[in-house]
Amino acid sequence: MDVKGLHNRVRRRAGAAVFCAVLAGAGVAAHGQSNLSSASNPFYGSVTRQKATDETIRLSLDDAIARGFENNLGLKEAENNQLTLRGERNEAIQEFLPTITVSGGTGVFVHNLAAQGFGPGTISKFGALFPNGLPPGLSTITKDDLTQGQINYQQVLFSGPVIAAFKAAGAAEKSAYFAKESARGEVVQQVAMAYLHAIAAASEVDNATALERADQVALDQARAAHEAGTAANLDELRARVQLQAQQQAVIAAQNALDKDLILLKREIGLDPGQNIQLTDPAPYGDLAVQTPEEVLTTAYKDRQDYQNLQNQLIEVRAIHLAYKSQRLPTLAFGGYWGTDTVNGAGTHGTFAAVGTLSVPIFREAKLRGDEDAAQAQMDGVRSQLRDLHDHIEQQVRDALLDVDATGRLVQVARSNVDLATHELSDETERVNAGVDDNLPLVAAQASVASAESSVVESLYQYNVAKLLLARAAGVLETQYRAYLGK
């Protein structure tokens, strides 16, 4: 097992455990941007399975998340990383297992005896050993046909670095597993937020369209009153300006919705040109009151990024031990058994059995350098783990405050809609009765539009806050429906 390679891999992965935690904290602002791409965050991309069709796909929140699990690019990268580290663990297992190979071959070989130290003078000395002397014309250039077959066996019986590297590889695989689970939570968060944002954008389109129809009615009434001589031309002009301003609002709202749907489709593997219809309305439900201590207890037990970093610490400890154990002897066994046939003169068995004990005598400078580097890496992961522990508490407390504040904002926003609607009704009656012109009516319509937009935005923020609380607690994938409500 290459200990240096393990060390370098941990160094490359340093900080990866807190990546999703940072994304979770930035998630609210992220979906307000228009330049999101997989280049900046792989969770905004996906593997598109098929081209767009004329069919309109009906998509619930659960369907969207299921598609995200199947196609999201960020999750695919995490899954591939887990497979890579599983392969490295299998490589580490092989260090403990026997390596058996079979080889064989046949060929014609020409040997120069003189080049191998058997010149004419040396050969003549052997002549006395033969009763009739050496054959006349004996050449120092010989040729033979050799056929060989061998079974080779190699096994490490004891090696401190191999044992420690195997432990490190096992911890790395566990770390990759929790990184993948954390990526699944990130998929739920990103897809759910994109879905909820698209719902909010659709509500804005509906509200803007309804106000456009009301403004059209108001314009028709103002035109009729002007033609009848009961209202000034200014009232008609004012109503027309209001209608055109609302038409602009409808265009902007529809454009925002179309872009939100494209982002959602990119996250779940649908072609950006595919027509989809969101089937779930904006969810709303009060969340049971939880104390920070209750949420933190769950978070430290269930947060996958926290477990990921804990296993990274186990991994770097094992790597540090591997470097220290390089001072220990290494015991290995190897050998082979085979047969040789020369010039068809019969088969002869060959074998070897060799035990090897390697004892490092002096490599102290390199060994201490490796240990110091591994110790620094271990200290860095410990610092990250302590920081993530405190960061989780910060996230939990922030999320609880956001849930409480946004929940109250929803209530206030809904009350404002009732008040604005009542004001608009009163002003409509005054205008119809000829008591007032339509300037207060236009102001009342603007108040209703603002109040309805505030409800949409506050409800979205409330749902996002609940999602982030579930993410902070480490239960988003399994309990996102319970946190969002019906």
C-alpha cells in the first residue's frame, strides 16, 4: 500500500466535509441569482437522460427529488468518489493476501560462454575431468531450446505500514460513504428550494395576472365614465398607465418563472426545453417547537458531514501510524515451483522458497519528515472537526431563529393582505359611487399587489428556513415532508 499516496489523497480532500454545510448556509441567497451553473456548484447540474419531448411532465416535489437522486451531477461525483475509495480499499486488502501467478514460455536461446567467463582457457581446465577430453571443435557459442513453466507465490506476513494503510483505506471508504449521504441531503435541499422558488414564482404570475384583469376592468370603467362625461380624461389615462405597468409586471413574473423552471430541470436531469407542470402547491404547516439542545443532539448523531470528518480523522491517524511503523521490520515469504526442459532432454523440476526479513537501519530524516507532515495533516483535520462542531451549533441556532421569524412574517403578511383587500373594496365602492376619482383606487391596488407578493415571499422564506433547520439537524432526506407540512 502506498502510504504517501494515501497522505496526498487526504490532503486533497481536506475541507470537503464542510462544503455542503457552507452551501446550506448560502442556499437562501443562491436561488435569488440568475447565473447559477454546475461550473460553480455541481449540484446545479445533472446528467440529462433524454431530449425534450412534446409531452408535459407533471412533477411533484417527491418526483423532483427522486429524479435528483438519479441524475444530479453533484451526487454522481460523490458516488464515483465512493467507488474510487472502495477500489483503493480492495487494493489494501490485496496486500494481506497471497499473490499467485503462473508463467510459462518456450524459445531458442544462444549463449556466449566466453562473455559469461567460460573462455577457451577456462574450458581447457575442465578437460582433465573428462576421460577422453573435451570434444574437438567445442565452440563457446551454444544454442539450446528451453521450455519453462512456473507457479510463483508472494505474501507479506507482517508489515506495520501495510496494516496501518489498510485501516486508513477502510476509514477513507466510510468517509466517502458519509460524503455521499451528505450529497444526497444537498440534492434534497437544492431541488426542494428550486421547486419551492418555482412555486413562489408561479404564484407571482397568478397574482400579477389577476391584477392585470382587475386593471383592465378599471380601465374599461374609466373609459365608459369618460365617454359618458361623468369622469375626467385624467382618470382614463391613469387607469391605462396602471394597466400597462401591471402588464410589465406579468411579463417580468413569467420570465422569472421560466428561468426558475430551467434551473429546476437542470438539477434533476430534464432537458431545459422540456415542458413541465408543478403539481404541488406551496406547502404550509406550523413546526413543532424544538429547543437548540434537542436539535443539536440529533445533529451530532445524524449529520453526515460531521461523520465524514470524524472518519477522515481516523484515516489520518492511521496514516500517521503507518509512517511511524516504517521503523518496524517487514517479513515476507515468496517462492516458486516450475519445470524446465532443455533440448527435449527431459523435464527437471525447479523450486525456491525464500523468507525475507527487512530491517530499516537508518532513514531517520525521511521518517521524521513523513511523520511531521502526517501530524500536521492530523492537526488540521482535528481543527476542522472542532470548527464544524461549533459551526453546526451556529447553523442550528440560526435556523431556529429564522423559522420563528419567518413564521411570524407569514402571519403578518396574510393580515396585510386582508387589510389591503378591505381597503381596495372600500375604494372601489367610492369610485363607483362617484365620490372619489380613481387615484386612491390605484394606490389601493398597488397595496394589494405588494401585500400578496409579500405573502408569497414570506411563505417561501418560511419553507426554506424549515428546510435549512432539517438540514442542520441532519434529517433532511428522511423528514423534509414533515418539516414542510402539507
